[in-house]
Amino acid sequence: PSARRAPAGGLIKVDSDNTLYEDGGIKARYTDRGADVVKDADGRLKVTKTEKTFEFYTKSNVGRVGLMLVGIGGNNGTTVMATNLANKHNISWHTKNGEQQPNYIGSLVRASTVALGTDPETGKQVYVPISDMLPMVHPNDFVIGGWDISGVSMDKAMARGKVLDYDLQRQLAPYMKEYKPMPSIYYPDFIAANQADRADNVIPGEDKQAHLEHIRKDIRDFKAANQLDNVIVLWTANTERYADIIPGINDTAENLLNAIKTSHDEVSPSTIFAVAAILEGMPFINGSPQNTFVPGCIELAEQKKAFISGDDFKSGQTKVKSVLAEFLVNAGIKPLSISSYNHLGNNDGKNLSSAKQFRSKEISKSSVVDDMVAANPVLFKTAADLTEETGVVTKKGEHPDHIVVIKHVPAVGDSKRAIDEYYSELLMGGRNVMNIFNECEDSLLATPLIFDLAILADLLTRVTYREVPKAGEAGEFQPLYSVLSLLSYMLKAPLVKPGTDVVNSLNRQRNALDQFLKACIGLEHQGDLLLETRVW
Ligand code: NAI
Ligand code: DG6
């Protein structure tokens, strides 16, 4: 998974009338098939098959891509830069287990595969790395930079993080020390008070409009200085408290821009970064749980046809939860409670030991089983069922108890311990308890997600589409919708198009992504039917 590169022109060539390889890109026709379901007067479900045809155009020139991290001096930020440099310069290092080579293990794009089809001779499935599906930037090629309110150089920041082996740090230090984070926006009220002693690298003044202009200029200058075609701006800074949603302040794009002009208290640093990226036409990803994307920010992205995605990296405990909860519910077993504890000792844990910042994390960690529960009214009574039973109007349906506890234990550093109990109802009143204990370096889980988010966000900015009506002309190609919910696999609380359902199920998120990548080369999703193995 380290530095394997597809040959120029790509590894895959689809031989079909639906797929056209042009000089500048790949044009592919894809028919999206579904079903409309309507309850008739007798209470019977009437199902009507639907289909819509689309054309996708993927620009194949990847160009030079920048990755600007907000919070670059933190554990994730330093590990991203270190991983990129170690892979780029092929630096191996000694550990107590022997020599270790750099790699991108944990990256969906670089280290996982997708089934493309079947070898007609052997009848075996053929798998390819996701990175070979379409032209994507290689993570070694990212030009990395960013901001931090802590001004220590990257070698010292990496040492402070205590994530990577000493022998690797020793070899990376000469490269890392060349880079010092750019000053950032610091509004102390948004992150924990215990972070104040880090804040020695801040943009002066309290004028939020000036801060916005400053960040916009940083992005422009970075792009120009490094001759970049695209710049992904990604928040991996401390978790902020939630901003209050105030009508007239952050509810519409216009109000939000005015609130920045008047330096309103409820505009957070992360929202200013998001607005700066949107106004510069660069994708912005929020890797933390706070509500950076206030309604006005989403509206602004829509107006500018800019790309945004969030919230909160889904690295370990929540990833497992979004698989296990779905497994239980899909097995017809009823989770009654899910109790999650974790303790960790890094600076993220220190910041989260403050109540308001913990609350942001609690919200994002708590929503992850909602869609699985809502999908099974056999096990979980709906609001309508409960209202009918009790006569009292109920807004929410039945739901397992779900608690989330996080404690800061400095001694364990970046090595997070996550303990989960799943308590479920079985046949005839039986009970099942499952316990999971997970231990690993948090930043080594988050770093590959950051690469994946940036690689896929860059790809999605190069994809345009148009609908092909059955009768009449297809219109102009246009960019995808602003909220990149196709990145949900990597995110705990996926932001989706307003009014559409959030999908938390990891498998469904993965299928959606695989299917989309296939659609862009004109392939139908093969699924797991494998009909040839079921018939004579
Ligand atoms: P960290 O505390 O080591 O790094 C955060 C960095 O952000 C610090 O260097 C801090 O000085 C800087 N910072 C704070 N406010 C800033 C601002 N306004 N502008 C620029 N820099 C600022 O934390 P870590 O472990 O790197 O995590 C980063 C974020 O990612 C946290 O919000 C965390 O909750 C989130 N996250 C981390 C996951 C993981 O597995 N490591 C998973 C999910 C989310
Ligand atoms: C403790 O919960 C710290 C957090 O930042 C988490 O480590 C992070 O959100 C990852 O959580 P999860 O549930 O995806 O492993």
C-alpha cells in the first residue's frame, strides 16, 4: 500500500458503449435504478420501479493538490506530515519488532480493494485497489501546509505529540523543522480554557472580517507559491463548543457574512475557515464534531457551488459501533443499551475534559445508531406505534439507551482505550451482553482518514454530471451538490443535503462510494448476488 502507482492512463479500461475515454477525461453513462413505494387505500405497499440516466465526466488530469490543515501542529497534523514525508522519502526505521517500512495502512483509498468483476477463465472475483478506479492524487504528492495557534516548528510538535517511534522522528526531524505553522484565529471561548498556554501563534486583533481576509489570503498565497490546481482545507484543530444558531446571525449566508463583518461573538474560528475556503472555491472538510456548518455556511457553499464535508473523523470506536449495531439489528436482535467509555491522554483528551467541548463530541458519537434503529420497526416501535398504544402524542420512536463517556488520563498519551457494552434482547426474553475493548494510537487511525478525505474530495471536485432525459436534450455538465456526503464513511456525524436522511451504516456508506466510483467509469454495481454461482 505504500507507493504503488497505476500506469499513466489508469489501470482500468472499461470496454463498453457507456464509457468514453477522451483526452481530458472519462465520460460515462449510468442508469440509477430504484423503486417508489406508496401505501394504497387498503394499506398495501405499491412498488413502482424507477430509473434515471446520468452522464458523469471525470477530469483525468489530477494536477498538483495542496492539503492545508487547520491544527497542523497537533497529533493528527504532525502525523499526517510525517507519514507523507516518510513515504515520499522512503524512510524506514527500527522498532523493537525490527525494521518498519512506511505505508498507508488504514487508508480506504490506498489499502483497500473493490471487486471489479469476474475473471471468465477462473470464475474468480477480480479486486483492485480503490486508488486504481479513477485518477486520484497519490498521498505522497500532497503539498502540505497549514495553521496552528501553537507556533512550535513541526519537528518539536511531532515530538510533543508522542505518536511516532523515536527512530522515525529522529530521521524526519530535519525535514519537519523546516516548517512552522502559520498563525491562526484564536477565540478562547470556543475551545477549552486548558488550551490557552498553547496559543502563542495567533492572528492579532478581534476583527473577524480581517481574520477572514487573512485566511483567504493564506489560501491564495499557498496555492500560488506551490503552483497548485486545487487546495483541500481540513479542520483537524481542537474540538470547539457548539455555536448558538441565532436567527439573523448565522441562519442564512447573507446574515453570516454580515455577522463576520460585525465580529459577532457566535462566529467560531472553524466557521471562519470554512467561509474562507468556500469564498476561495476550495473544498473544506471538518474533522471535528462542532457545528462549523451553521445553516448560513451551508447556504453559502450552495450559492458558491463550493464543496464542504463533515463532521468528525470516524476512526475507531464509532466505526465498530456503526458495524455492530447494524449487525445486531439486521440479525433481528434488539439492542437495549449501548454504553461507551473511553479514556485517552493526548491533547485532544485534555480539550475534551472541558464540558462544552465534550458536549460537541457526545452529540456526534451519539447519533450513529439512529438510522439502523429507524430502519427496523419490527424491533423498535415507531413514534406512531407508541402514540397509538398510549394515546399520548410521541415525537420519537423507541431507541436503545446510549451513553458516551470520555475521560482524560494523561499517562496513556495518544493510545486511546475504548470500552463498549452492547446489551441486547434475544429470543423469548433472553439477554446477550457483548463487550469490546479496543486500544490503539488514535492519531494512527485518524491520519489515513485525513488522506482519504482529501484524496476523495479532490476527485469529487473533478467530477461533473448531467441528467439524460428519456426524451429531449441533456443539459450542461455541472458540479456535484455542495455537501459531499459520499465521504460519510470517514465521518462520525455525516453532513448531508438538507432534508435527506443521514446514513450511518458503515457498509452502506462504503457501498455508496464503491457504486459511485463504478458509475463514473460506466459500470453497474455488481453487488453480491453472484448469480452465476446460484444457477446451473
Ligand atoms: P490535538 O489537540 O493534538 O491537535 C489540535 C491542534 O489544533 C493543536 O495543535 C492546537 O494547538 C490546534 N488549534 C486549536 N485551535 C486552533 C485554531 N483555532 N486554529 C488552528 N489551530 C488550532 O488533537 P488531535 O488529536 O490532532 O485531534 C484533532 C481534532 O480531530 C480534534 O478535534 C479531535 O476531536 C478530532 N478527532 C480526532 C480523532 C482521532 O482519532 N485522532 C478522531 C475524530 C476526531
Ligand atoms: C475520545 O473520544 C477522543 C475523540 O476525539 C475520539 O478519539 C475520536 O472522536 C474518535 O472516536 P471514534 O469513536 O471514531 O473512535
